[in-house]
Amino acid sequence: MNKLSDYSAHIEKVLRDIEYPGGVLTSLYEPISYAMQAGGKRIRPSLLLMAADSFGLKAEEAESAAVGIELFHNFTLLHDDVMDASDVRRGRPSVHARWDVNTAILSGDTMLTLATQAICRVPDSCLREVIDTFNRMAIRVYEGQRLDMDFETSEDVTLDDYLRMVADKTGALLGASARIGALIGGASEKDASRMEEYGMMLGLAFQIQDDWLDVFGDPSTFGKPIGGDINNNKKSYLLLSALSQEGPEAVAIREAMKFPAGPGKVTTVTRLFEKAGVSEKCRAAINSYSKKALAALKATSLSEEAREPFRLIVEKLTGRKK
Amino acid sequence: MNKLSDYSAHIEKVLRDIEYPGGVLTSLYEPISYAMQAGGKRIRPSLLLMAADSFGLKAEEAESAAVGIELFHNFTLLHDDVMDASDVRRGRPSVHARWDVNTAILSGDTMLTLATQAICRVPDSCLREVIDTFNRMAIRVYEGQRLDMDFETSEDVTLDDYLRMVADKTGALLGASARIGALIGGASEKDASRMEEYGMMLGLAFQIQDDWLDVFGDPSTFGKPIGGDINNNKKSYLLLSALSQEGPEAVAIREAMKFPAGPGKVTTVTRLFEKAGVSEKCRAAINSYSKKALAALKATSLSEEAREPFRLIVEKLTGRKK
């Protein structure tokens, strides 16, 4: 295996083979199984396995930790969907919509502990480093989610606030995935930190790209309705970047954001974004973080050949997929 | 220190001195600080410290794990209060009532990871044993909560079902507290298992006692309104024990449980419980589990003197405090 899609297919199979308790505990574990079967790119566990492989060629020892990372990611989706009142996830009812809020809370809690258990199934030699990385990352993810929720009612969110939030909410998990994989593979502390930096920068590029696709993406491949962020008054990179500028566009956008949600608002704000040059600013930011990811990767002791699949991830995740 | 109250006062001080992040993260950490300052007997962390002390006289090495156990316990309270829609906790608004449901979910999640971090601050020599015990316990607590919720809508809950639920929801945490303390103190695997058994049996005795106090307790010291379980149609030890008997009382209780909530229902059902001899059955069960706790304690390698404070906990927690 050396491509992301190979690892992704492998982890998909591992996830499919997990057997959850049944009987009287079906009401606790069935929603977990449901959430874990939802598919997706499995980018985080794949990155973990790939990192383990690159440093030590022992991906099987990293398999459980990879499952743990994916369990953690899906736990956050269960709880985030409750908090955001999102009833749809990957084209299916979210867990609280399919069952109820209590189920999403409790099965989510269970997933967090199952994730921690899976993460702990690593060799003794790296247990402390791995569990510490995992816990630190988890705290950052909660802090990022809290900031994201607080942004909704705040009128003075800056681009820097946004970047901190994304680093916590999205970057930390990709960074931890790469770092934990490297640690299990036996990487030096220096290499592990550089891989973490690679994942973090990849996460920032990826999230800004996601914000960009939400406005300028192709409706047939994006998976969510285009303009959702505009209609939800989300403090996206595009909006904050537009508002940080002086000039008539910023004033006009501020006014247009007060429109009621609907296609008219999306069209108007999108046009103003274009006039304000926001799309170009976004692409520049994505390029900048992609470059930082690649620079961190290059600073590791990995050979150019070993770095190649990681380089392809950056290209794939942040390429212009309009 | 050798009495529960000494340890309890000590851990209270440790908890009071914890500094939580502020600034933009106040909205995440203030509810945690609020929940952790609510007081209570601090029985679980005290038991952990006491066990560490008894086996190795190094309670300071166990302090962080004790904080972790209390963080975990309070995390479950935050989420349970959301699931049970309980707006009051220890005479104050619960977190979701004082803030909102999203805050209770997210600050609760944060507490679980903070708990895991604290639990991991133990010597390397026992890290794996301790974290494994903690995670296994956490899973049992969620399973117990799920069973408890499912009991609400089930008509055929047996006494055995109830005991399994209580062992998971209440016993496992007391058992893990005693076991983790023993492990940090350097106890043998045999001693650690016996201490866990002691905590588990203590938990069962304690919960049945709590059910008994809910009906027969002294309103001035119980802390909750007497008869709450009857009004909430809770499958308590008393109700399940009464219904498991043949005879006219069981039939009458089944009918009386259909009454609307109120003092009339409480009085009627209480009188029927008395006629059915349920109070005595309860006391017998409490005595039986207390004895099992003491037997497990006696089977450890601890001296009679070292066992004494643990014996006093059993006496104190399960004594007839009508």
C-alpha cells in the first residue's frame, strides 16, 4: 500500500469487521455501528496508517489507533450534529434525528471511550506519547467547537480568530493523526513534530478549501447545498476576509448578509465576494498552507519517495475542484 | 490521614485550587469549574487516595488520578442531567439549566478528556493497568445508563436486570476508584482485584440504600424530595422487589403505580411497600452486599488496622440513616 486510496480501502474493511455488542445493549451500540458505516474518505485513519508505514513499515500495529482516530472523529460528529441541530449527515439522518438526542449524547460518549481504548492499543514503548497526543488533540477540538459556536453570536470575529478556531477544530485532528502514526512507526520526536505540523497545515488548507467550495464549488460534487454558509451567516474564511477589507464591497456585503436566507442572498453575496477578490485571497491562503504542509514534510527524514503519497494528499485535498 | 473525612477535605482543597483556562474559553471552562465546586462527599476520589495510601503510602502520586475520577463522575452528572431533564443538582441549577444543553454536552465532553488526562498522570509502571481500568469502567457506566434509560419504557424489568444496571452504573466507578488507588499504591493484581470487588459491593449496597432512603428516608437529611422514585415510576429495588412477589400486595402496587404523581400516590405505595415487607428485604440486601464488601476487604493482604477506614466507609454509607 502506498496510496491514500489503498489505506482508505483497508481501513474501511477493518471498520466494517468490527463487531459491536448486541442484546440489551443494542440501543447503545447500534447507533455507533450506524455512524461508523457512513463511509467518507477516512482521511484521518489513512493518514495515521500511512505515517506509521512510512517510518516503520508496521501498519498492522497502528491499525487499532487508526480505528480510534476514526471513532473519535465520528464521536465529534454525533455531538456536533446535536449542537448544530443538523439532521442530515452524509445523505442520511444524523444519529439524533434517526434515534433521539439522548442516544446521540450517550452513544457519542461511548465512542469517545472506545476511541481512547483503541488508541491505547499501541506498543508500551510509545503508549504515553500516543495517549498524551490524543488527549491534547481532543481538548483542542472541543475548544475549537466552543469558539465556533461562540462565533455565531459574535460581531467582531477576525480572520485570526477564525484561523485559531480552524487550527483547533480541524487542524489538530489531522496533525494528531499524522503524529500518532509517526510515533507508532518509531519516528524521532523531531520527525513526529514535523508530521504533526504537516497534518495541521493540511487541515487549515483543507478547511479554507471547504469554505471556498461552499460558495464556488460544483453543486454536483460538493455534497452539501452551495451557499449554505452564506444562508447560515457562518463566519467563513470568505466572509471574514471580505469584511477585513476597506471599501464599498465590505459595506455592501455587511448589508447583504442581513437579507433573509434564500437563493437571492446567495447570489448577491457570491457576486460581492467575487468583486471583492475574495476567491483569489482564498486560493492564495490555501496555497500558502499547502506549501507550509509540504515544507514540514520535506523537513522530515523521509526520502522523497516516502514523502510522495503525503504530497499527493495535499494536492488532492486542496486542488481546485470547482 | 486515615479517615474518609480527612481525604475528602484534602481532595476538596485540591479541586478548589484547580485553575481553568479563561479568556475566550470561559464559556467552555466556567461550567466545568461550576460543576466541580458543587461539593458532595467526594467519596470516589477519597476512596482512591485511601487505597493508594493503604498499599503504598504515596497518596500524592495518586492525587491526579483522584481528580480524574471526580472529573469523570461529574462529567456523567452533566450528561445524565441532560438525558433525564433534571434541572437541579445539589440544590443549584444543573449546567444545562444554568447555561444550555449544548454547553452541558461540550463541557461534559471536555471533562471526560480532562479526566483521562488526569488519570494518565501516574507512574509509567502502572499507566497501562490504570488507563485500562478507567476505560473499562467508563464503558460499564455508559452501558448502565443506557439500561437505566431503557428500563423506563420496559414492563418486564427483573431484580437481576436492576442489579446488573446498578453494578454498571454505580458499582463500576467505586470499584475502579478502589482498584486504581491500589494499583498506584503498588498493590498486587490479587489485592487490586479484591479492592475492586470491595468497591463494587459497596456501590451495590449504597445504591439499594439510596433507593430505600428515597421512600423511607428522613426528608430533612435526604436532600431530595421523598417519594421521587415512586412519582417517577422508577424501577427501584423496592418496586422490583415488591413486584417479584406473589400475592395481593404486588397486584395492589401495580395498580397504585398507575395513579397520577402526587403525595397520595407516594403514601399509598409506601404503605403497600411496608405491607409487602419490602423495607426488610431491602435492608437484607444492603447487609448482604455490605458483608461481601467486607469479605473482599478481608481477603486482601492489608492488616486489620489498614482495613479499618474502609470498614468504616461501609458502615457509614450503608448504615440505617432514617
